[in-house]
Amino acid sequence: MMRLTFSEIKNKIRKIVPEGIDYDIDLEAGSISIITREPESFGGAGGQSLTVKIAKAIRRRVVIRPHPDLLSSEKEVNDAVSRIMPEEAQIRRIWLDPALSEVTIEADDPKSAVGQKGANIQQLRNEIGWLVNVVRAPARESRTQTDIRRFRKELADERKTLLRKFGTRIYRPQRPGPSWVRVTALGSYREVGRAMHLVTTNESKVLVDCGAKPTNNRSEVQPFFAAPEMLPLDNIDAVIITHAHVDHIGMLPVLFRYGYKGPVYCTQPTRDLMTLLQMDYIKVAQAEGNEAPYSKSDIQECIKHVVDVNWGEKTDIAPDIKMTMENAGHILGSSSVYMQIGEGRTEHKLLFSGDIKYEKSWLFDAATVRFNKVDTLVIESTYGGPQSIQPTRQQATQDLQDLIIDTLSRKGKIFCPVFAVGRSQEVMMAIDELFKSEKVTPVTVWLDGMISEATAIHTSHPNYLNKDLRGKMLRGGAENPFNSKWFKQVESREQRESILLDPTPCIVLATSGMMTGGPIVEYFKYWAPEPGNTLCFVGYQASGTLGRRLQDGHSQVPLVDKGQTLMIDVRCNMVIIDGFSGHSDRNQLMDYVKALNPTPRKIICHHGDPQTCNAFRKGLRETFKVQTYAPDNLETLRLV
């Protein structure tokens, strides 16, 4: 099938829509938007819907938007919601997104808000004209999410223009010549950190991830932006973000600082979390006396260009590339990226696993393996070495709970370096289960850094959590593990200093996760010399970080404090609990590849140290009898 241009798509739609219906056709990135004063004309039951007929004919996602003439003012919307929604619905907040003509209503009881068979929603929509979306109000309000919603609302007209521009680029005329596909390694190959991949075809250029490396070597922090394949940035059609850890999103605003003007595709939780972590990246750089590589305005420019993607939705992102994101099980909103490149006999199906956890965890379901066919797999290798076998989540939970019982019985303190996103919430749930079991007298669990805000973002996106946790959060109250009274946020430097000097036993979860900076360093400085305390690692420690040096057994380590280098004696107990990692171990990675049916013909390994990547590549080749690669950064592999 020949690819359709936008003008050809419009002609097809005109042949389907009956005469007399008022409508116009626009672009929302890869989606075809139909703007109409008669949205009911495009409805209908099941397959008889006019919208469904159009989508089948043009083989594209179609959205129906009400004409601006139908839309009530913000005051009229608020008045109508107050009048129509029953009191028991407990409406908390109302958000307008004029770029998409959508109203989101947060309610404590969404079922009451929706009404029997959607009666309240239908009445409200008929009165205000806007599309209506009802969601459960989160247990905690996220400042980050609130700021993003306000910012997007203020820039609605600009966002609408950008979506049209993105779509125009996607539906451009086809270029002549044979089809081919290449992947260029621009970061995270034979290393952990600064993930960036460039997919190049005869038609398009798409980046996957744009991260920073956790290292003290400043020359290795950024991915290879200066590679000739990257330039000029105007030639890049899209950026896709798999998840919000800094080693995958930390340098994304740099692209906008240097002139990238295209779309960024990611899930909504990834959008919120990456904004939080990028803002913190600036704060940490400034606190350490370094110049941040980007500013708040660069982050805002990035937010403006984000196109939200839901799991399972096939999205056109370039003239010859369709993309689907699916659950990767790693952190909130983390995704594997499935690309269908080209059409017909030359079609190539490329899967980026992203960082994956192929096991159900406290927070998430196991990574998805339901893909029709994968020709080439690009897979993480963090724990891909032959000896990299981790305990189960249940064993890790038991180990942590036993450690807490033992340390508290000796009146000691426990301090854990954690990533604000993912490990923090998992550890919180394990602690919550222990304290509610009454096996030990609860103590205060101090959350220092961005953990509370990251947790608030988790409560804002319950549909991205596993069924068990989603149920607890939706029921609220004492069942929500993140609301328990023992969790308290460290609000200021003064409060942190009082905690450091307080002899009372407690638990501290603090960022940064690899001890490259952040508040965890303060706790380490004060508490590491005391034999009764316990430093507990629950996440991966990259080579060259303070966390890795401690794991390697250094009994004394240098620490820069206010310009002076201090030597810290490490006399505290030190424990590593591997099972909380958001990465799959060797066995799970092998099971993940085995579950892909048919087995990919080519597998590319990245996101692991050189020995691990190479060992995993060999193991995959021997087990599955396929072509495997572990390229260096700046190498290019031709796939087709």
C-alpha cells in the first residue's frame, strides 16, 4: 500500500462523510483530527461509527474534536460542573486543555461523577461542548503535574500549532530510493548511562532517549551530540523517551537549547517524572558549584513539545515509522518501544526493550512481551552477566525487613541511597508492610530529596500500576501504603541537621541513588563512622560512583565538603539487597527473549559495562542461534 499524504487523506475522508455535515480536518502530530460543530454525527454504535469507518479507510488514528464555537468559557464550565455533578462525587479539581478541547475532572468518587450509563458526562458535554474526562483525585497533589497542566493551558494555541507542524512533517511526500534502516550507538553502549540511539532510514531520523551519565568524569556526562549523524538537528523527525531516569532523560533539554524543534513522544507519567528530575538536575549542578547544561526555560520548551502516548496506541511518528509503547515494568510509565518501519516486503520491526523488569513487582506488572514479530531487538544488559542472578522480590523484601528488625533492635539508624523514582516507592511499600505487621515497633521513615513529589506523581497515574496496588490506592485511606503516618518528608536543611544529630533510631531514604551527590551524602558523612548504623544499597551502583567504591570494600573514602576534601571512615554496617532492582537479571533477560515469538533475527546489547555486554551477547548467540552484537559508542549497524 502506498503511503498517503495529508491531501490524499483529506480526499478519502470527504468521500466517506455524508454531505451536509459541517467539519474540518487538521493534524495532531500523527493523529487525524476532525473538528466539527456536529460531533454526534461521527458517533454511533461499534463498527457502524463514522469515525471507525474513516479510521479503517485511512489506516490512521482519528480523533473527533468539537468546534471552538461550541466551547463554553472556563467560568461556564466550572458552573456547569458544580450544577450537574452530584455532591457525593466530591469534585477536587477541574483542568482545561484548550489545545485538545478537553476537560479533566478529578473526583473522589468518579463513579458518582460519571452517573448511571454516563448520564452526567453526557449532560455536561452537551452543555459545555468540551470533551469530558473523569479521573479519581490522587491522594497527594503533585506540584509538578499541576505546573505542567497550567503551562500547557497557557500555551494552548502554540501547542496546537506545533501539533499541526509535527503532523505536516509526518505526512510529507515519499522520498525516492530503496528502503534501509540503521541504528547508531550514541550513548549507553558498553557502559551504563547517557542512553541515546539514533534510528536512521532512507526517509527519517528518530532518536530514542537522551540521557546523562552518572560519573565524575565531566567529558563523559553527555551522549555524543557532535556525531555527524546527529547534525543538523532540524533533520531529526522525533525523539522517543522510554522512561524518566536521568540516564535516559537528563540531557533532553540540551537538544532544545541547541535548536531542536520537533516532538518528544512519551507516556504521561514519564512526562511528569522527567520534568521533576530535569529541574532537580539543575539544582544539583548549582549546589555542587557547576554550571548546568540547560536552564528552566529549556525544560519548559521541552514540555511544550511533548506528545502524550498511551500504552498500546499505534502512533505515526515519521513518514515511514509507526510506534507503539508497551509496559516495561521498570519504573512508573516506563516503556518498551516497538517500531514498524516501512511497509510491505521491506517492513522491518524494531524493538527497544528499554530498561525492563520481567517480573511482577510491588508496583508494576512484568514487562510486556506481546509483540507480533520482532526482526531486531535492542536490549539492556545491566545484569546480563553469567553470575548476575538476583533474588526474587519476595526474598528481597524479607531481607530488607530482617535488616530493619535487626538494626532497630540495636538502636541503630538505617540510611538508604535511593532513586527518587521506582526504588523509593518499592522500599516504602516493603517498610509499610513490616510496620503494619506489628513485628517491630514503627519508627519515623524520613524521605529526603524528591521522593515525596515522585510518590505524588505515582498516585496521579494509578492506571500505570499493577492491579493490587491500583486497588489499594483507589480505595484510599489506610489501605494506600504511601499515606502511612510513619513516612515524613524532610522539609529543610535545618530539619535535616536536627535528624543527623538526633540519637533516636530511624530510617532515611534519600537521593541520589548512586551517591554522586544529593542529601544522602550528608547522612553518609555523619553516620558512616558509627558501627551501630547500617548503610543499605537497594539499587544499581555504576562504575566510578561513590556507591560503587563503597560496594567494592573501601573502608575510607574522600568526600568534598564546602571545597574541602574530607576522609570518611566507613565503620557502619553495609548491606546490599539486590532484589529491589528495576532491572531484570540474566535469567529474566533470557526468559524475556525466549518469550518473543518468533525469536528476533538480530539482537543488539547495550546498557551494561563492557564485559557484561559482551558476555550477554555471547550467551544470547549460543542460546538462540541468532546474530548478536555489542557495539561501541559511535558504531552504526545496518539492519536492512
